[in-house]
Amino acid sequence: MDFLSIVPPLAAVALAIVTKRVLMSLFISIWIGGMIAAGGDPFAGVGITFTWMKDVMTDPWNARFLVMTALLGTGAAFMFKTGGSAGLIKMLEKKLTSAKRVQFLAYILGIVIFFNDYVNTVIVGNASKDITAKHKVSREKLSYILDSTAAPMATLGPVSDWIGFQVSLIAAAFAGLSITGAEPYFVFLQSIPWNFYAILCLLAVPMIIAMKDFGPMAKAEHRAKTTGKLIPEDSTPLSSVDQDLGEPFKKEGSVWNFILPLATLIGVSVWALWFTGGGAEGKSIMDALADTKVAVSLTWGAFSMTLVGMIIALFQGMDLKTCEDTLLGGIRTMLPALIIIVLAWSIGTVTSELGTAEYVVSVTESWMTAALIPFLIFIIGMFISFATGTSWGTMSILTPIAIPLAYSFGGIELVQIIIGAVFAGAIFGDHVSPISDTTVMSSIFAESDHIAHVNTQIPYALVPAGIAAVLFLSYSIVGNGFVLLIAGIIIQFFLIRYLGNRQQQKTKNEERLHA
């Protein structure tokens, strides 16, 4: 474990932002990791690089996830091709008469679809993409809304695969410490008020929609409203439905062509999450979610969604060749996401092999105190999740370290706070890292340029992240999570209003200078 272990993930993030070429940046950073593992030999590094990539693609969970991602693309393609997306817009357009209203539509849908972050992104993106375009909402703004209601909502929703996974991590740590008298699920519930980042992030979205944009997002919104250009001139979206699928087969399709595949996806996925976790064997919902097979369950849901979409298409009179072209077009839409996800997984392998997380923890644990633990765990979680692009990986790494540490310093009360800090830090990276799968999928389903999405989103994410860091530092003084959270919400409201007003004044001054 040394400093070299953090070079590959940092290189991936830096190269992606500087070059705006995500695929190339990811591959180069994996190669750098391969060279480090090979003792500096570039040729041996190439061999290790492709071995890592092969290993992540042949992993059973990953392979199923890739199939599921492709099927989500094909299901969404049939929604578009059968006119379902157009039917939804036709139904809603009389009520959604302003840019703010269509943004709130995306936000509310993101809150409602809480059981899985990937499904959230696909559904909300497809439901709101065309109608936000009609009202000249930039693709960067839409992808921000998608991303901000995906992972944060999945970790706070009443039932989700995320919660099952998190509770299983807590239970394993409790078993290792022989903690009795504390039910992992209830400890998780008590940790929710301490998940400052996720809560503040969810509340930041309506605040920003209702008030004014600031930073790079303000420029993106100004561009979209004044020129009608939804993405920057020098950029390209990761995918384009129009290019991949052409015109809808039925331009005047019914809204039911959208609702039926969507209901199938949600219904089958929720049932499968319960069933594959042993729900039929008498387990409680939370126990079933803790043991569920996420990739298998969501693959069943995505396949059912595609099947229903194809049946609707056949009833409309679509021939088998057009159905096949739609299937291929849907996969083509997801192809950039599939490649980036494989490369991002490979970066995860690099950090695991080189001991990145262990190095980060080791350089801080010697000067930890009870008062600093929540803050430091949050910051470490932010760094690991941003560098590796995986919140579940960060949770898996930090939970077994953080819970025993907290228990030794402050007992079960500090453990509740630490769990909130771990999950908050892990979600930050999942939300903003350019190599995070949900960040990539938000770009895909908003049809946004990926780096433009990352650049405009980071300032928005840093507001709740910065406030969360201050709240974690203040815990030893205040001690009450609800009081701190309310203070954080108030601070965030006034800070967003200040930043928005300042941006508006700055824009006016620039316009006067150019006039």
C-alpha cells in the first residue's frame, strides 16, 4: 500500500475532465495500473490490463448486469418506437406549460421510482426527455435531476435493493463484533437522519429548480433557452435515440404504450427482488432484500419490459424485421454505457489489486478521534467513491472498518452516526464521478454529453457535500442528527439562493458590457 495505488483512479478522473474522452481516459488509467502492478513494464502492463477487463466481463454478476443494461435499452427503444413516449407527452403537455414544471415532473418521478437507481434513470429519462426538450431545458440540467434522484433516493426509499445490501453489511459487521440487542435494520433506520449528503442532495434539486441556476449549469441553461441548443456545440451525447432508432413507428401512439412496459418492468422487478431473496420461503421483506439477486431480478424485469413492448409493436403491425432493428437499435443506444461500465469495473479491479482504499484509510486512521471519526469517514468515503466510481464498493470497503472503529470509540450511538457517514460518502462518488455507472446512465438517458454533465453537476453536488462535512464536524457539539439536518437544510436554502442571485447579477453585468 503506497501512494502509487491512488494514481490510476486519479488519472482516470483527471484525463476524462481534461480530454473529454471518457473511454480513452479510462483505458489509459487501467493501463497505468497494469504497469504499476507489473513493476513498470509497459508490455506486461498491457497483458494485465486485458486480463482485468476479461475477468470483470466474465464475473457472473457483472455479465448479468451487462445483459440487463442492454435489455433496458431495448425496452426503452420499444417505448419510443411504438409512440409511448409521444403519447405521454401529449397527455401531459397541457398541464406542463413551463420549464420549471417539466423539471418538477422529472424530480417527482425520480422520488416515486425509489426501488433501484438504474431503473429510476431509465424510466425518468424516457418519461421526461422529450418534454424537457420542448421547453428548452438543457440536457445537462435533465441529467443532473436524473442523477440526483437515483442513488440518493434508492438509499432512502422505504424498500430497495440498496437498503437490503446496506443492512447486510451492517449485520455482518455486528456479527464480527458479537453485538447483541441491536437489530441491524433498526440501526440502519436510526442512521438515516445522519445520511446528510443524500437528504440534502434530494432537497437541493427542488430548491435549484424553484430558484436560479449558478455556475456552469447557469451557462448551459442560458444557452438552451436563448439558442435552443440542448448540448454544447463542441460536444456529443453518449447516445441519441433519433440516430439509433430513427422515427417512431407510430407517432400518435397511446400513453398505454409507455405505461404497460413501465408497469411490467416495475412489477416484475419488485416481485423478482423479493422472490430471488427467498421471500416465497417465508422471509421478511428486508431479509429477502438483503439476500436478493439484484442482477438476476432486474434482468427478469428488463426482459419482461422488452417482451411487452415487442407484443405492443406486433399488434400495431410492426413486422419482425423492424422489431429486430428496434432491438439492435436499443442495444446500440446502450453500447457506450456498456463499454464505460466494463472499463469502470476494471478500474475497480485496479484499485482493489493495488490496495487504494486501504492506503487512504491507513494515512488517516492514526490521528482519528471520536469527534473527528464521522467527518473523516465521510471524506474518505467521498474520495474512494469518486476515484473508483462505485458506491457499493465503497460501502463494502468502509463498513467493516468504520463500524468497529466507531464502536470502540463511542458504542452503538456512534455506530449509527458512522453508518450515515459511510453511506453519505459512498453516494457522493456514485453521484458525481465520471466513471460511475449511474452517472454514465444519467448521461445516456438524458442524451447529454457525459463530461458536460459531470462538469455542470459537480458544483451542485459540492453544496450539499460541503454542508454535510460541516454537519459531521459539528456532531460532537450538537449531538442531535435531526437538529443538525434542519440546520443544514436552512443553510442550503439560503446558500443556493445567494449563489443563484449572484450568478444572475453576474450575467446581467456581462450583458451590459457586451451591449
